[in-house]
Amino acid sequence: MNRFPWKGGLHSVVALIAIFLLLPTLVVIPLSFTEGTLLRWPPRGFSLRWYEILLTDQALRDATLKSLEVGFFTAVAATAIGTSTALGLTRGRFRGRQLTSSLVLSPIVVPTVITAIGTYFVFVRLGIVGTTAGLVLAHTVLALPLVIVSVTNSLRSFDRNLELAAASLGAGPLTTFFRVTLPLIAPGVAASALFAFITSWDEIVVALFITDPVVRTLPVVIFNQVRSGVDPTVAAAATLLILVTVIALGVALLARRRTMT
Amino acid sequence: MLALTGRMTVKRLRGWGLLAAPGILFLLVLFGWPLADMAILSLTTPSPSNYAVFAESPVYLDAYVTTFVVALVTTGACLLLGYPYAYLMHTGGRTLALILGFFVLLPFWSSILVRTFAWSVWLQDTGIVNTTLLDAGVIDRPLPLIRNALGTTIGMTHVLLPFMVLSLYAGMRRIDPNLTRAAMSLGASPLTAFRRIFLPLSMAGIYAGSLIVLVISLGFYLTPAVLGDPGKPLIGQLIVEQVTGQLNFGVGGALGVVLLVATLAVVWAGTWLVDLRSVMGYEE
């Protein structure tokens, strides 16, 4: 294994980079358990009071529930539309298919600030600023490319002969899809649903524009608190954000692993 | 029978194409229309004179320059940190690849807001870094780590490093390992084999990762707003300020159009070096 004389050095450098990746974020977890009223390092003592506030404070609770609601519907919408689009672009044969399959990913490269103000302008016209439906629509735009990429990759990774075999044995297109294709790509679809959920759950820039003081998501509430003098409730809310993401990511990775093996 | 199956297959493939329609339609209305509306507002609210702000005040051009400089430095930092990381992920064996992969995916999927906020806990004058150094007697005044370009660059590098690592790693996995082995069996030292064989072959990943990091960093808003210098805003911050602060949709739209054109120009230039489809994550 040790073919490279500088391998030991490489390991230490990478260990430092791994610490740079992980450690800075984790600092909010101990801070959320502080007894002090200031968001200061080091945390003092141990208390759950900030979590109590998080659970009892009306604004924060409403925002958490709203984030879960928007994330859920975004996952449903993005997965349904995205899977259908991936199927159409992978299996269909029409002019401009290659170009279209790149264009549907353009929300990835267009700066989010631009997507945000454009969406805001249109939502003002439509009168849907500060609505749950508006948030779901806007977040679905951001999540859709991720679902399309993920499902397209699952569609390409399995043996097409399985479908051809089903068809040649007399199964119609629909039967083939539901009995052969869908079960094969199901783990990829499930993983992308979770990625869509996380995208919405963590999204802040677009949400800043299209939420109002009544309908707000958790990141928006945290952002406003970060800007206007913070108490450790923010750390508790941030810990909640991390926790939900870790759970969703873990489940998504498990689903993915099942596709690979 | 065979001919029949053949014809059915063709028919079926035509039908499949229609499945893409809802997604395309959805994006046209909810993504295409917003971009078009921004362009229209920039020309009509009240008039194309919105674009004259560039001539009136140097603030806007300065912001574009600052944005590009910060974006380039961030890209360079990500490449410098990301390459050894991806290299070890690639060469270190299965277990190490899994562990390092998880360390990358965790921040990749966790909230930019939380990570930015966490960095402010580290970097502010009473933050972890300064408190530790002050207590140790290394410095006698807090170092200026936040509310400047350094803070922005650290925060953005942290947010974008996973994108770089994942692109580099995907590129390295496409390299045939037999090539470096062949070079070494023909007498090349490990370093020469790396420099002459592996590094040139990993250029595709380097281009892909750099392009995606550069493009995403051009549109950053949150990280510079929390960690950056309020006196030297990035363009994303000016756009938000125009739209939500000044309620000046026309100028905000004009600044957005220029940023969009600049971003697309970078993407277009990037397509000369790398296949855009692989940058976006499509596997071969």
C-alpha cells in the first residue's frame, strides 16, 4: 500500500481538511446546551432551556411546522415531476433531447439570488407571496434538477435487457414500467425524494423573498435572529436543522447503497 | 412477431418523450418566466436607464470585481484543499473512501445558514479562535477574521469544498488505474507517474469542479451578508438590497441580468474545457 513515500504526509493533510469540513458546524451543538444567556464560547453548564423555548415559542414552532410541511410537499412534487421528466428524457427519442436534458438542470447554475428575485417578481404579480403553495412551487424548481440527475443515473445504471425481456414476454409498456422499471429505480427515487426534502428544509435565499411575517420557514426565522442580536435559541434551532438533515441523509444513503449492491 | 415487437418498441419510445412534458412546462413557467420577468422589469421599470447605474456610481462595478475576485480565490482554495482529499478518497481503499465520503456529504447536505452562523461563532472578536489565541498569549488584540473578505472566503470555501471534492473524485474514478501502474513498472518513480500520468488525466475533474464552484460562488448572498465586510458588498447583496431595501425592482433586475449574463458567459467558456453534462452530475 505504501508505494508513495509522501503518503503519511497526505494522510495528515487530509485529516486536517476533514476537520475543517466537519468541526466548525458541530460547534453549535454544545452551544445549544449552555446555561448562559449569551451565545458565547465556551458554553457554561448544561441546560435544556433553549430547547424548551424552541418548542414553546409560538413563532419558532410555527416556522418548524411550516418547514416540515413545505419540505414534504416539495419532496412529493419534485419527485413526481422529476421522475417523469427523467424517464421522458432518458427513454424518449425526440429532437433536442440532449439540449433539453441540460436545460432542465439550469436552476443549478443560475445564481440563487437571481432565481429568488425573479420568483419574487412573478409571485407579486400572482399574489402568492407568503403562501405555502408559493414556497412549495419555488422550492420544487430548486429540487427538480437534483431529482432529474439522480433518477436519470439510476435509469442508466440498470440492465435494459430486463425491460426488453419483460416486453418480449408480452408485458405492455405500463406493466413493464410498474413491475420491472419502477422497482429497479425505487431506491434512487426514494433517495432523491429525501434530497428534495433537504433542499427545501435548508433553503433560505428564495424563502427570504417569498415568505412574509406570518408564513415563515425555520431558516428565515433563524436568519432574522442571527442578524438581530442572538440568544442560544438560535443554536438550538440550528442543531435541530442539522439533526433532521443527518437523519434524512442517512436514510437516503442507505437507500442508495441498496441500489448499488 | 419480431417485426411487430420492433414496431411496438418504436411507438413506445415516442410515448416516453411525452413524460418529459410536465417537467419542462413546470420549469418554463416557474423558472423561465421569473428570469424573463426580471429582464423585462429591468427595461421597463421605469426604463432601460436602470443600466445607467453602472456609469453613475462605481459601487456596482466594484461589487462585480470584488465578487469575481472572491469567487476565484474561493475556487483556488477549494482546489488546493479538495485535490489531496479526493486523491486519498480515490487511492486509500474502500473503508477510507466511505468515511471521507461521509465527511463530505454531511456538510454538503447541511444548511448553509447553520454553517455560516457557526463560522461567526469561530471567527468573531469574542469567538473561539480569538479567545483561544488571546488566552494563550499569542496575540494581544483580536485578529480581524470576520466582517472582511477573509471571513467571506473562509465561509464560502467551507460551503463549496464538498462540490469540488465530489467533482474531483468522480473524475479520478474514471481514470484507468493500470496506466499509473504501467508507468511505474516501466521505471517511473511514483512522483513522476503521478505528475506525468495521473495529474493530466485528472484535469477533467479539475475543470468540472472549478467550473461548478466558480459559478455557484458568483451568486452567493448569505455567507457574505453574515461574514463579509458590510462596506464592500458582493453583487448578490446589492441585488437583494435594491429589491427588498430600496424596493427598486428595475435596478435590482438590471444588476441581476448582468450577473446572469456574466455567469452564463463563465459556463459557456467552461464548456470548451469540460462536458457540461458531467459537471451537472450526469454519469456516463
